[in-house]
Amino acid sequence: MKSQRKIALVLSIATFALFGFVQLTDSRRFVAAQTTVSPTVTPTAAAEFNQPAAIARLKEQIKGRETEPAETVFKNIQTLKGVPAGRLLAIMEMGYARSLGVTCTHCHVAEKWDAEDKPTKQIAREMAAMVRTINTGLLKNIKNLKSETPTVNCTTCHRGQTKPALNLP
């Protein structure tokens, strides 16, 4: 029980520290991270995006190169370098989109996947860095955890929503 309180404290501090920093440095980015539809995409355009079809097209485009590092197959890979290209698509679909309850167009411009047009893309990178810090630097220092490799991920806080769950029902 004491370990669970420590983990909750670490996650709370990390969440508030990151969101406080984001809010102080650029309040527009904070608001963009909290919306389900990016400000640059109209609700109609978001509704028309067909994620399964887009992922199928990407899989077809990288056919035969799925095991190559993502950065050699796709443009503008900054956070997930070294991840196999085929696995990158699964990470984006399951790890990011599903964890936040969004489609690819929350962070990306459809068919212009390398574009930097949406602030949510950089926010996702910064959140991934926070998760890495928690997993590699903070959790391992909490004594008496029952898991040898305790891990948090996007779902830990977001639970299918763009705004992290700060209170349980």
C-alpha cells in the first residue's frame, strides 16, 4: 500500500510539473493538448478521416521495410528512433491514438505525416520524454515495489481521454 502511494505521488508530481510547465510556457499548447479535435482541423474533416484505411495505406507503402528502423523509412522521426517501422505504426495506433481516444489527425496532418503543423505532435513528444523519465529514472528508485520493472504509459493517466484523469470516480 505504501508503494502504491509513492507511485501515485510520483505520477502526480510529474503530471502537475509537466502541465504546469506547459501551461506557463505556452498556454495555447496546453489547451490544444486537452481538446479532442485539433484547432486546425474542423469537426467535419476529423469525422471524414478513416484511420484504418490510412494505416492500411501506410502499411502498404512500407511493405518489405517493416523491420528497418523507423527513421530510415519515415520522415521526421524524433522520439521513436530505432523502433522497427512496422512497429511504429502499431505504437501510434495503440499506444497513442487509443490511449488518448483520438485518431492520427489529433497530432498529424493526414497524408503529411512528417508535418509539424499541430502543437499536439510536440506535446506528445514531450509527454513521451516524461514517461521515459518516470520509467527509467523514478520508478526504479521506489523501494518494495512488487514489480521488477514497474512501468507507466499513456493509458496510465489518459485512460482513453485527451485530458489526463486526475480524479477517479
